[in-house]
Amino acid sequence: MKRIVLLGLVCFALSGCGDDSGSKVTNEFLVGKWECKLEDYRSKMKNGKFTDYVSDGFNIIRKEEFKIENNKLYTISKTEVDGHTFWESNDW
């Protein structure tokens, strides 16, 4: 049962929202604020069966902000790993 639920979640994540307009992906699609959260879960083998999934308690949150100025794409990134913050800035 757990595998079916996990497979369903993976399929849902991979399907995305879709855009049927047929247009190409440009920098303008990235503009705005984005946030991704990674949570790690594990299951152990016990008596030939997997146990319930439990959180490792290790969390990573990555926040990205994209903007275009003078026809250049800029990004400001903030990554939090278990409460510690790291900043990064790039331009392309």
C-alpha cells in the first residue's frame, strides 16, 4: 500500500501543471519567488518487511527569487539547512 501511495506522489510531482500553449521556455517564466522544501524519510527492513517511513529530521529549504533588469536574469538564493542560512547571488 505504501508503495502505491509513494508511486502516486511521484507521478503527481512529475506531471506538473502543464502548459499546452506550445511556446518555448524563456527567462520570463522564471521571474518571481520560488521555494523548494526537501524532507528526508527512511524505512528500514525488519523481519523481511519494510517499517513505516519516518523523518530523519533533516530539512533543507531553498528559496529563489528571479528578476530581470536591463535584459539580464538575476537570482538571489537563500538556503536553510536545519536552521542555518546560506545566501548566494548570480546573474546570467
